[in-house]
Amino acid sequence: MHAFAMTRLQDNRYVALARLIRRYGRSDLLAGAQLDEFDVDEQAPLGDTERADAFAADLERMGPTFIKLGQLLSTRFDLLPAAYTTALERLQDSVEPISFETVREVVEAELGAPLRERFSEFDEKPLAAASIGQVHRAVLRNGHEVVVKVQRPDVRDVVRQDMDVLERLAAQADKRTEVGRTFGFGRLLDQFRRSLAGELDYRREARSLVTFGELTAPYDLLLVPQPVPEYTTSRVLTMDYVEGRKITDIGRLGLVDLDARPIVEQLFTAYLHMILDAGVLHADPHPGNLLLTDDGRLALLDLGMTAAVPPRIQNDVIKLLLSIGDGDGEETAVVLASMGHPLEAFDAAAFRDDVSHLVSEAVASGSDVSVGTVLMDLSRLSGHHGLRPPPEMTMVGKALLNLDRSTSHLDPGFAPAVAIRKNVSEIFGAGLKLSAGGLMSAAIESKTFVSQLPKRANRIMDTLADGEFRIQVQAIDEERLHTVIQRVANRVTLGIIIAATILGAALVVRVPSRWTVLGYPGLAILFFFFAVSAGAAMAVWIFLTDRKVAHAVASDRGRQPR
């Protein structure tokens, strides 16, 4: 029965996806980030905005997998038009809560004890309910106030079935359609699977809380709630309860008595340090995930959506920030081109001109420039010109864009561009920083180089003095090429001889002869026999020699250093 239910669920998912593709597949959804410099007052035409909102609403109705997919697509400014990324940003992951009895069953099964033995209090009404889990306020037996995030019991089966459906469709699209080959849906889904798997394992979020707690420890105005390891499993996450108000719930009057500038400066500096130095990223620092505590600190919540920023991407983002700050559009275009994957239609010259214009416009706006907005526009411009930036770069742009919105809400006078210029030395230092392992590896390489240098220098000088110094460039193996050409010529010559023999035998058949075989002239039959034998021998020779050459080439490749 369970297998039958799963099959029915898959069939229903295929039907729902087919409707979604039919409804939006021929619209501008995959038209790329089309830019229109004449749309000054609005981001997209009204029709596009309404269609994008309907697309977001349809994804929301399809459940947790598609809600998370929409949140990921909201970071892909290079793939989707602005109307769609804006609509997907507003996706509300809020659903009807599961019953308290179900919550009790999950918590007791995961923690291995009745609820009353683990908690002195456990609120039955959730603080929030989402498609993957919901949050309850509780008190441990030692009096410590906590919040408990409980995963819905059936969500993993639903996500697994949805991912199977999506991956099959993505594989077919990449194989059979030009749109699939252009956008690479398979690679996009690989990134999505990793992100979603991380969100379904609450132990990863617990580790993220610890990591971000350590990274924000030097900043006295920032706070990250810490997990309670003994009460945390893959489906239950217990962490500190933080009293406060979301900054989105605080109006301008509520911020009058708050000295927000130090908080904002610490928040911005901490995020630059996380991304460009530590290589970790809180991908969703929007104002709704920031809590202002009663003692004037800022708490970072909901760290389920995090990502690693590889050192190469860190260095490229540093170069981007520096070139944007200097107004160097040429360097910005070069860095972006080196980061991305160019498609066939990529025009480097046109891309460079448009990037230079964009950077010049951004710098001309002075200290009001939004770094996140510039990176978002650069991602959209890359997609428009057929350059696919790495996913990490678009996530960095989305994180900085949300950070700009948060800092702007707390302190409208804060200028991110000025803050970046103030921290330019630290950013540059982060780009030059080497790990302990990297330093050790460099030291070993240097030791080997220095120890081998005198011997190699003496050998070079001796060969120069004896007139034996030669430079060999292996652009092509001339000996092998000559052998191949000779073999081809021999085969063509033998083929011509065999063909001529067959033609001669056909002509001789019509000449009367006293010597016959099976009623035909004996000489013609002899020629035919010779041609057939020679053809068979030639086929065997070609087969054996080609197989021998193939084995030799494979052996050479196996011996080549990697």
C-alpha cells in the first residue's frame, strides 16, 4: 500500500508539473534577465508582475520542495527576469501547523523519553509553522528557556519523491531541449538537492549556529542563539530562546531612541568577514530574520540556509568589490568573465562595454550605491550576455542585497560603499591570507626548489657550454603522423588494386575461354578469388593493427603524469 501511495504521489506531481510548465513554459519565465534601460520607474510591466506573482503562488501551493526551489531561484538573477526574482523573494513558507499530538510523537521518538521528562514546559501553540517544520517555545528541566524546531513527519518522503520527479524532467530537458542545454537544469538541481538536504538535517543547522556564534563572538552587539546538543537530532533542533522584536515590526518612531549605527557597522563588518575570510555565508539575512533584543543587541535567526564560499570565489568577490569601488568597469568585466561559464552566444566586447557603463553609473551615484544591488545587476547582465556566473556568486549577491535592506531599515543613512572602502585593507588582507596548511605546502615546495636549483643550473650551463642545449616543443608527434599517413596510403593503394582486379575479372568473364570453372572463364574466377582473399586479408589486417594502436595510445595516456 505504501508503494502504491508513493506511485500515486509521483503521478500527481507529474501532472502538477505538467500544468505548471504548460502555464509558464512559453512565457518570459526562461527568457533570461532581459534588460530594458527605458524602464526607469518600474522594474517590470504590470502583466509580467502579475504573472510572476501567480507563478510564486503556484509554487507555494505545491509544497515544501517547490517553495524551497522558488527561494533558490530568487537568487538566480542571471536566469530569471526581475519580476520573477522579486516575486519569488516574497514566497511565504507558512502553512497550517501539525497537531500537538504529532509534535509530541516526533519529539519523544527523537529524544527517546516522554515530553514531561525532558521539558518542564512545552507550549502547544507553535510560534511559527512552515512547510518543513514548526517552532514551539519550551523550558528545560533546569529552567533554561528554549525554542524547539520540530520537523514534519512526512516531509522527507514528499521531498524525496519531488526530487525524483524534478531530476527526471531535468535530465530529459538537458538532453532534448535547447533551453535545457543552455540553462543546465541538472546542475541547478544538484545545487538545490545539497541545499535542501542540509535544511532537512537539523544537526547541520546546529553546527551552523555554533559556527556563526564563533564568528560573531568578537562583536558585542551581535547575538546568535546556540543549540542544546543533548536535545538536538536530525528532526528536532533545540536552541536558546531570544526575547525581542523583528526589525520589520519596528517603525521609524521605534528606532528614534536606538543608536543603530554601531549595530549596523558591526553587522556589515561581520558579514564581510564571514564571506571573504571565513568562507561561510548566511544566504538569507533579510530583515525578518533579524531580531532586536531588549538589551540593544541584534540576533541572527534561521540559519538553515547557509552555504560555503570556496577560496577562489572569495578572491574573485574581493576583486569585484575593489574594482567596483574604484569604478574600474574593465577590471570588473574581466573578473566576471573569469568567474563565469560563457555560452556560445557570449560576446566579450559587448559584455565589457555594458559592465563598464553599469559600474560607472553605480559609482556616479556616490555613497548611496548598494553593493548588493550592483552585484545583482551584474549577475543579471551576465545572464543577458550568455555568461553563467557560479551559483556561489549569485548567493553572495543575494546575501549582500538582503544585508543592504536590513542596514537601510535600521539606519537609512548608512552607506555600504563607504563601509567597504573603510574595510578595504581588511578585505585585501583576507585575499592574501594563507592557511596553515597552505603555508606548510608552500614551504615544502620552496625547500624542494632551493635544494634542486644548483644541480639543475649546473646541468643547464654544462649543456650550453658543450653546445648540446636543445629546446623540444611537442606540438605534434611527427613520427606517429608519418606512420599514420603511410598506413592510410597503403590501405588506399591496396583498395584500388582490389577494385581494379574485380573490374578486370568482370571484363574477362565475357571473353570465351577453353579453361572454365563452373561454366565461367577460369582466369576470371582466379581474379575474383584473388580479390576476395585480398579484401578479407585487408579487413583482418586493419582490425588487428587498429586494435594494437588503440591499446598503445591507452597505455601512453595511462603513463602520462596527472
